[in-house]
Amino acid sequence: MNLPNKLTLSRIVMAMLFVMALLLPHFPYGKTVAFVLFITASITDWWDGWLARRNKITTAFGVILDPLADKILTCAAFVCLVEIDAPGLPPGQHNLVQAWMAVVIIGREFVINGLRLMAAQKGAILPADLLGKQKTISQMVSINFILLSLMLIEDWPRLLGDYMRFFEQWFPSVSFWLMMLTVLLTVVSGVSYLIRGHRLYTQDI
């Protein structure tokens, strides 16, 4: 197994450790560990692709597993954040990510991946467009903002000092609107993929 594929597999392992750090009670500096793991996994996503292209060692295993590892990481993050209540508010009053948001995001990934597999079977490729890239950026920004904020509030509150109450007050609202933007881009980019690939799946109807 070449190095890029090992990095891809390591991303799946880090996704599992990320879930444990974020959700297990009494995990020492759990939010910090989760944030570091997510950042590290995101770096390996770029690194394995760069190595594979530079050394011309792209494999069928890597082509299939690399996007799958990405989806496992991001979907795990959104599902975990559904379980976490906003700091400073009563439990259940304001989740950082609402369940319907996670359903829309994960559902879109299932649909588009299915469409890509159908395209591959017919010898076609559906590359990521500008909307798809903007969707990915918005997801990364939302997840990292929430994880960084949780890390500061729960693990390093002294760094916020007198701004803690102000931060807790605005953190849920900023998180909500970032997620709303992410959901909007997710839906729009998904519709864009369906329109571009409509000839591929309408032929089988």
C-alpha cells in the first residue's frame, strides 16, 4: 500500500478518534483534541492527493476511498455537533447543529455520490464545480468555527477572560447562520449536479 492510501486510511481512523474525543464524557481536553484531529485529517486530505499526483501513483483504491474518507469525516462532525448543546444555554434549547441540517447535508452527499458512481459506470466524470467547492469551504469553515469556539469555551476559558459572557451570547447565533449558509450552498450545489448530470440518469428511466 502506497503512502497516499495510508494517509487516506489514517483519516478514517482519525474520524473515529474525533468522535470519541468530542462526545465521550470526561475526555481530557476533548474539544481541543477533536479540533486538532479535524485539522490534521483535513491536512492529510490535501497531502495524500498532492503526493499521488506528484508521484503518479494514483490507484483505483485511492480514487474510491479518498472521497469516502472525506465524507466520513465531515458527516461524523455534523452528526456529533447535533448532540452538543450551545454553551451557556439550557440543554436542548439550542443545538449547535440542528438535526434537519445534518440530514440535508448527509442526504445530499449520498445522492451526489450515487450520481457519480452512475456516471463512472458509463465512462463519464462529474468534476466538482465552483458551487461544489464553495459548499466544501462553507462546511469546513462552519465545522472549524464551532470546534474552535467549543475548545476556547470549555477547555481554555481563561483565554477569553472578560469576553466569555459576550462570546457565549453570540456564539450560538453565529453558528446557526453559518450552518444556514452551509445548508443553502449544499442544496444549491446538489441541484446543480443533478442538472448537469440529468442525461446520465434520465436515460435509465
